[in-house]
Amino acid sequence: MTDLHRFDVLIIGSGLAGLTTALHLAKSHRVAVVTKRALSDGSSNWAQGGIAAVLAEGDTVDSHVEDTLVAGAGLCDLEATQFTVENAPAAIAWLQELGVPFSLEDGELHLTREGGHSHRRIVHAADATGAAVQATLMERVRATPEIQLFEHHMLVDLITDRQLPADAQARRCLGAYVLDTVRDEVVTFSATHTVLATGGAGKVYLYTTNPDTATGDGIAAAWRAGCQVGNMEFIQFHPTCLFHPHAKSFLISEAVRGEGGLLKLPPHLGSHRFMPDHDPRAELAPRDVVARAIDFEMKKHGLDCVHLDISHQSPEFLQHHFPNILARCAELGIDITKEPIPVVPAAHYTCGGVVTDLAGRTGLAGLYAVGETTCTGLHGANRLASNSLVECMVFAQGAVNAIRTAAAPQTPPALPLWDDSRVTDADEHVVISHNWDELRRFMWDYVGIVRTNKRLERAAHRIALLQSEIQEFYAQFHVTRDLLELRNLVQVADLIVQSAKLRHESRGLHFSRDYPTLLPEAKPTILVPAAR
């Protein structure tokens, strides 16, 4: 196996955004898909609820746009929102053409409703939409010879012409250094176009619904390469993650509340339904409202969790709509047809990320970003339920169009191969695991659902210490996946805290006790890397 690979397009990440990009480009370009674990191990595979699109009689593009703007607390970019909503039906049609087994009713797509939506517009495959979509796309990708897969390959850093001695001032991405975790060595990928589709950064928090792969790799690498990052203070905490000692990051879909699930206090507090006390939309309020309400009730009453009760629906209804949730809870001894589900909020979605335009272009020529890695302007201060999967496809198509129409590439320069001849193997892996645990715990305590200036300062102080220690490790020792993920998570944590400190108001997902009111003008938080 060579230490240098050359492709027209290098796609880093194998979720819906990455695979959509790969399939559309395969007929015209030599495409590589790099993913740090198996092809199926990204967040897309975990998505339960569905994909939002205007398909129902009586629904309109304007209504979907308005619902998105309301959920985004005044911070959504109108152009990006309209672009996404207008192109959503075509994205659904493309998935149908590929054979995704969406749930049907009387031969038509069954549309459900989720919090923040004024109409039924959620296309789904029972309660495992992401898995159904991902399985279909993976099958197509594996059957496409023009796409070369590199599983168990993790992004180390992007290669720009700053790393070339001849032209230190030019601004272009030329590929990436990638760790082959099976062979335990870093290989070089040269590409005319590089697409970041690495997902979000939920693992920066102690409790998350995200898979272990969600370590902010693309966001951190783009920042190091000189790209702007936006709105990182807006981390969506899903209100209802299953609370059970043997259930790791199992999400209870928002669709459960959409189909009548009620949030209640435990029986010793009278099983009181509390959401109407917090918002007139009750259980159908946007996620940030529901998450803060649960957090408030848990702290007020000293609770480990609250209850989500859907037992008033028939067993047949639950089996039809939520077979996976029904089965997983049953495995853990919870019969949701007769008893409520214990739930807690957990970090769920990174609304901010690498700043892009409608074609997925970043500020670095040759570098694109799609999916949860990005800040497109669609989500604003809070993502509307089921807008994320459609964003993956619509902006992937935008990036595809930009790559197809890009000027003919010049002969790629010779790239320097990775040199680790002066480093040694680390002999104290406990340092990495300890730092990982410390980071996730203080981010949960200090930069969680409710924030204060003092908490943010404490987090910033600890992040600075960790960054110094990790950089020393990175410079002296052979890189490993654990070290790279920790390096990226600490960088993302720093971006979150920087952004949170700059927002002197409470808006959407960012709630500060020191600034509880809303400023009259909504402005995004854009961080610009220092010139190197």
C-alpha cells in the first residue's frame, strides 16, 4: 500500500452528507471516501425521527421556512433556509429512487409531525429513518467502482499550500494527512477538491446521544487550516435521552412527543405533567425550551430523570410507529405500553461549525464542508427537528454542482509525506484518558444547558491547560486515534467557550444567567483564526 493517494475528490466522513456527495460525483470524478471507523458508524445511522419536506396538502414552503425561522430564534439565514426548504422535496424523491423504504400509508408517504412544525411534514422509516437511509446509500456506494472506500482511516490534518516551501502565502487545500488505524501509520491524500463531512462534536460533553465518532474532527481541522467557524455556542441538547445505566446514548425520538407523549414528574411528585407550566406549546415546543424545562424540573426537585409517557397509545400503535424504541426499552425491562420512559437531556446536535456558502464552499479554496460539520445559516440559534438530514442532502448537491463546474485543475504539486521519524510511542496512555474524562465533565458542568460568566471562565482556564499538555503530547509522540480525537475535542471546546463568552444575551440554545434577555438584533458569532 502506497503512502500517497491521488484523487479528484477526497470526502472525509461517511454519513448522509458524505455519501450523497460521493454518489453524485462518482460518474465524473475519481472519488475517495475516508471514514475513521466502519462505514456505518456515523450519526446519520442513529437518526430516528425523519426528514422534513413540504409534501402534504395544505402545507407550504413559506410555512416550513417560518417554522425554521421561529425555532432558530431570529438567527437563521433566510437565503439558506429558503434554499434548503425549496430543495427538500427533490432530495426525498432522490432517496425514493434509490429505494429507501420509507413508511407508507395508503400507498403514500406517511408524514408525521415533530416539535416546532406547524404541519405534518416528516418523512420517516418507522423510528429508524437514518439507519434505513444509510443502509441504502452504503449499498449503492459499495456497488460503485468509481468510489474507493478507506474505512478505519482518521483525518489528522488538512494539507494546504502553507505547508509547501515555494508559496507560504497562497490559500488552497491540497488534501489531507490521514491515520490508517489498522496499519498504524499516516498516509497522504492529494486531492483537487476536499469535502469535510465529519459530523458534529457531541462527545465534547459527558452525556450525549451521539456515537463515539462525533469528536468534531472536521471543525477542528478546518479551524487549524484557517477557516472561519460560526455559532459554536449553539449546542442542541436533545430533551429525551433514555436514562438507564445499561443504555449508552439511546435517543427517544422527538416523534414520541409528536404522537402524543407527555412529560411528567415521577409518581412521588404526583406524576404532574409539567410542560404546560413552561410553554403554551407544551410537549411540542422546540427542543431548547423542552430541554431547559426538564433541566429546571430536575434541579428543582433533585431528580435524576423525568418521565415520558406514551402508554395511553395502543400497543399496536407503538409497535407500528416506534418498534425500535419499544424493543430497546423492553430489553431493559421497561414496557412502554404500560409505563413511562425515564429520560434526561443530552448533547445532541452541533448547530454551528465551519462557515460555508450555499455550495458548501469554505473560505479556503478547494475545501468544502457539508452536514453537521458546517454553519450554513439554516439552523440559527436552534435546529428545527428533522431539518438536519435534508440539509445534508441539499448542501451536498450544492457542493457537487460547484465541484462539477470548477475550473479544470492544475497539475497538483508534490506534497510532503508525513514525517514521524523524530517522535516516539507514548508510554502513558492514562494521560489521554484522564484528560478526555476531565474535558467532558467540566464541559457538562460549566458549558451545558444553562451557563454563567464564571462557569465559562473556569472552562476556558481548564481548556488552556489541556491544550498546552495535549500539544506537547502531539509534538513528541506517535499519533493515535485517541490522541487525535482528544486534540480535536479540546479545540472544539475552546471554540464553544469563545463563542459563548462573546454572546451577551440568551438566545435559542444559549442561555446565560448573566444575560437572561434577548438583544434587539440577532447577529451570528463568527470566529476568525489568527493569521499564521
